[in-house]
Amino acid sequence: MSARKLKSKMLLKVARAATLTAITPFALAAPNITSSDYDDTGNTLTLFGSGFGNPGFKFAFLESVDSSRLSSGGRITEYSYESIWDQYGTAWAKPLVPKGMEGPAPQTNNQLYYGGPGKADNSYIKPVEEQESRALYVSWNYRPSMDPNQAGGSNKFIRIWDDHSGTHTRISWTQMHLTYVAKDVAGSDGVSWSNWSGNVNEWNLLEVFVDSDAGTIGAWTNGKRVHNITNYTKSPISDGLGVRLLGFDASVETPYVSMETYIDNLYVSNTPAKVVLSTKPTWDTSILSTSVAQLPIKWTDSTITLALDQNNFTEDFYIYVLDENRLVNREGYPLSGCAKCPLSPTLTIE
């Protein structure tokens, strides 16, 4: 090849690269809500717009207010507290139990999980395990009465396994690190070190997303990414991922014997794309600590249908859609058709 042709080819590659770099920021458009329709007979809200993403939504489980519901295949199934978990506490830990008190957002009859003092956790959400999913997103509002890093130790917020025996995939997020391993796959163990970065005696939002096909694990506290793992390997067994433990599991209980744990708005899905409500009209990551996840029934790039009861809300709320890439509409969308919420803005010409 002549020097001139080689130079032309190289310039073409540079030009293509520059073009791709230039268009990449615009290729991912943030969600945009243009209108909504509220059905008060079925307590559903449908959002219309664009850029909602195509997250491959299959299921979502939501424990919020005083009910727990699973959305799967376009259907909603309700569960009582007694039928959700496979195990309530252990010989070494108290169970997470329902408690009526003020949660992270203004809602009526708020029922949240309380654990303590000391170690408290529940194990395996049975409706989630039945989904046999290779991807698992879990978010929950978390309020500790002490810093879970105050006296050291390895203090778990959540464990994600794919088999009850614990001999296959094991993922554990603590206040100081996130560990991961497929016990039956050589060389699959790893650790990511990072402080949990939350606030004591305040509501925080904890999120973790495990994607077995992409080989990634991400964890966030109040919207800040604290773990970014790209070499995760799932065990080759067919069992899907499940919540092995949720709550506060200190490796040594004595320093934390008086610690109280509060959890609300537990949300689990196969995708991190979700819809949240906030009392704030514009987006800021601080919204996350007091936002309220909603239960989607159907999700496409231009429409999302949610199970939503307007009677649960005591203040004005605004809607935010987060797609699978965590892009979000910066201006909150006021609920329309909601008696206790502001109407969508209208244009008046004089």
C-alpha cells in the first residue's frame, strides 16, 4: 500500500472516531414524559413519552407502605408479610418486622421494616426466587441509628446467592467492601474495597445490580457509585439469583448491640430501570434518599404503566424515570389525574 493511501486510511479512521465521539453524548437521550393517564378504578398510571429505554423488564417486587406486590407478566400478585420471606431472623439475629412509623417519604399508613437492637435480617424473598433471573437489581431505603463502620468488622447489608447451600455464587456487600465468588469456578473470587458512604440517623438509598451475562456488579449509596466490578462470574448452575440476606449482619455483634435498623421501599427487579416519586420538582441525586419506588406493570421506550394508588400520598409528588443506564428526566413530571397532586402544566396564551 502506498504512503498516500495509508495516510488517507488513517485519516478516515480518525475522522470516524471523531464523529463517533461527537455523537455519543446525544445517542443516549434522557427520558422525557409528555403526558399521563390515571385509571382510578384499577389504580394504574400510564406515562407517555420517549427515551424510557428498553430494559427488558420481566418482573419487579415492591414492599412499600403496608403491602408487598409482585409484578410479572402484566399481573400483580399481593403478599402478606408472613408469606414473603423464606426465613425471618436466625439463631444469631432478630427478624426484620413490620413497624408503623415515619418513613423516607410522606405517605399515609406507612409500614416499614424494623430490626434491632443489634443484628437483624431476613432471608430469601420467595416471589423473587421464583423468577430464576440471572440479573438482579435491589434497592432499599436504609436508616441506621449507628454508623455500620463505627467499630469495624465485616457488617453485611445484603447477600446475593443463587443456591441455598452457599456452594455456588456468593455476593456480599458490607460497610467496607463488596466480595464475590462462584465457589465452583476456579479463580472467580474478588473483592472491591470502598466505604459504604451513607449517613447515620438519616434515610439513605442503597442499590446493587448484578448482571451475570455482562459479568458486572454495581453498588450505589445515595446515587454515588461505590463499587464497579467488571470481572464477576456466576456459577454455571441454572438457579437464578436471590436475596440471601437483607438487613444488618455484623460479624461481631457486641459493638453494635444497641444499633437499630430501618428499611423501607424494598424494590427488586431484573433491571435497574425504574420509576420513582419525589416531592422535589427538579432532579438532584439527594432526591434518591427520600424517593419512593413504584411498581411497573409494563415498560416500553414510549409507555410505562405503573400500579399506583393516589390515596397513599399526602403531599404533591413528581415523577422521575430512570432508564437502564441511570439517565433521568431532570424536570419532575407532576402527577395528572391525582386528586392530591398538582396537575400537569398547561400553556396559557393571552
